[in-house]
Amino acid sequence: MPWLRLLGNLWLVLAIGAGHAVAADYKQIAGGHFASVLPADEKAADMQVAPYELRVTPVSNAEFLAFVTKSTEWQRDRIARVFADAQYLSHWITSDGIDRAQRDQPVTHVSWFAAQAFCESEGARLPTWLEWEFAAAADTARKDARADPAWREQILSWYSRPSNSALAAVGGPANVYGIRDLHGLVWEWVDDFNALLVSTDSRDQNDPDRLKFCGAGAMSLRDLNNYAVLMRIAMLSSLKAADTTANVGFRCTKIGAGEKS
Amino acid sequence: MIRHKLMRAVAFLLVLLGTSAFALPPATQSNKLPSDSIYQLNLHLVDQGGKAFELRSLRGEPVFIAMFYASCKYTCPLIIEEIKRTVQALDEADRNRVRVLLVSFDPARDTPAALTAVSVEHHVNLAHWTLARTDPTGVRKLAAILGVQYRAMTNGDFNHSTMITLLDQEGRIAAKSDKTSALDSELIAAVGRTLAGQNP
């Protein structure tokens, strides 16, 4: 019985109680035309971003704990290996217990499958790359700050920070949409992480018998100076869906009527 | 200056990614699905005849599984022909036990009728082959579990990695192949091993 285990750990009960009292906060983003670094037609066409609601903060350890307490098949000692590697939630004290200091830190050591399952429990899903990139292009005052060298420099300085220090709590400064922590805290899973870099050439140069990729066109990245964003794509593309790391967390997206696949 | 920052960032990235661990549990034959079976995935599919079924209903025999879409002009026909050739190269007893499942990337257009048209065009034996569709979320999850990358293009095509995966009787990945124009002897050998593993 999960309840009995919880009763033995009072602060845990409080943490979960608090999680229930305050539903996760989402903010509406109107969308619009957007020059993604991954252009729609592989050349230069702007993407059209449909309106969506993005979770204000990444999912915290306490929120993820409340989820696995209800959906016990996602606990680290019960999860099917096909959905998460051996490091899944390895930073928690027990399979259903976290350190007080971890409560408000973003949850990491979560696989894509686990992140997706959490979002489904909130009536949401992981954001697409495009939805994530659209919101993350903003700074505190502008919807698209990407051309500003200072914006890029700030992100790159985060990338180069050592990763062995403790993560800060979620809830950093809000951008112009009211969304927090898109940069500077953790990397984040996106729904289509396995769709970002599909081929620069349809044939393996060394072996003409191997057609690794289908599709006539080559994927080309736009705005190659934007290392800050391209590195994130490279990182996400290198992950497998069951992988977990100490630096990858997630947030969720809700979509209103008229969602297209 | 920027190059220096980039190098540091790349170094960080390498550290970040150097922490993956993977272990394959030994084969079991209990009724409980193995932890590393892709049949752990709740995946609802609809076949070329419009009949709904679950991915895990394929448990029990080896399965070649691949993803494709009906309007694909390039490698998808090659994938289908490659699986046909591989199945044809098996001993007759093995051939009759192996199943083939093709799942579409393109649920918006690949109706049962479109899937049937592909099966007719390629003369596949529907006693052993199933062409199926699922919803967009299901496509993403199946691709993720198989390690297939795909991306929808604005012209209706999909860029995707080509991959033929052999699942053992319990739904564990027994072999993968990305060859589409030469018979992959490793894939054939893996079928033999898989079937031998069940009947020692």
C-alpha cells in the first residue's frame, strides 16, 4: 500500500499534498510564423506554430514522485527495462522517496517514455521541438531574442558550466510568455526528439548497399551560427528513448481544439 | 573566443552522454513479459482489413517489424522486398513460423484501404504479413522503442531511417538490419538462433 509507506514519512505527505493543491501552471502561447533552425521544407520556409499551452516550469522531483506514487509501474524498481535504463531515478533515496532538498529541483534521470507518461497523467504531452524552440526563443522582453549575441552568450555560458553542482529549484526568471527555466537549468525532452536530425544524405558513403535513410531531400540546418540551439538538437538526437541522464528533464504541453498530429 | 566556448560546450556534452548503462537480462520463458520486451508497450493497431489488434498479440513467434508509409517511393518498397527475400531464404519450417509486421508512419493517409493496396502491389502473403496503422502518438512511441528516426516533410513525404528489426518470441530485439539491397545473412542467422532458443 503506497499510503502506508507515505505515512511513515511526514514531509513526503506534505509535499504530495501541496502538489495536489496547486495544479501545474500552464501559460497560453499564441504561436505564429517562426524561423525554426529546422526549416519545414529543408530550405528556408518558416514554420507555422499552432496555439498551445506550455507548462511554466519543468516537472519537479516532488511532482514526479506524486505521479509514480499513483502510477506505480513507473517506479524505478518496477519499470520495464525497455522504457528506462538502469539509471532511471537513481538520484532518489528510495523508489518512492526523495530528499527534502530535491523536492523543487527539476526531475532528471527520466526517460522519454516516463516523461511522456507523466504528461499524459496531466492531460498533456511532451512539447514538440518546434513548440519548445518557439517559447525558448524569447527573453524577458522579446518574443525572439535569438539574433542578440548576448542571448546566445548567456546560453553558451550555461552549457559550459560544470554539471556536478546541485541543480537549482525550478522557478527562475520568467520570459515574455511567463515561461521559466527554458535555459539555464536542465535539458528537456521533446515529443519528436527522434525526428530532429534525420539524415544529411540518404546513402552511407562507404557502403552503397546500405540505404540508411529514406527521403529525397537532405535535412539542412538553418542559422549555423546559432550554436546555442543547435547543440540542444545534437544532444536530443543522440539520445535513445530509454536513456536517462543527470541533466535531462522535461515539461509538458497542452493543446486546445484543432490539434494536428 | 566563440570557438573556445563551443569546445567547452562540446566537452560538456560528451561528459553528459558518457553515462549510459545497458544490461540484457537472460532469456526467460515464464508467462510474465520480459522487462526488455517491446511488447511492454501498449500499442493499439488496426490492420489492412480494418481489424483492431494489440502489438503484444504477436507474442509467441519471431516477428520482422519495420516502419514504412504507403506513398513512399524510395526505400519503403525496398524494405518490403528485402523482408520478402529474407523470409524466402529461411528453411520452410522456419518460414512458416515467422510473422511480418509493417507499421505506417502516416496515419493521416494510410487507411486500411491504402495498406491493402500496398499488400496487393507487393504480393505479400497476408497469412503471415500484417500491414498496420496506429495513431500519431503510437507512431512516435513505436519509432522510439525501435530506435527509428522519422520526420514529416511539408510535401507529405517522411524522411526516416530504414530499419528491419527481428523480435524474438517474447518481443525482445534479436537483430536489426539497415540493409535494403543485399540479403543480410546476419538477419537470417538470427531467425535460426531465435527459433532454436525456444526449442532446445
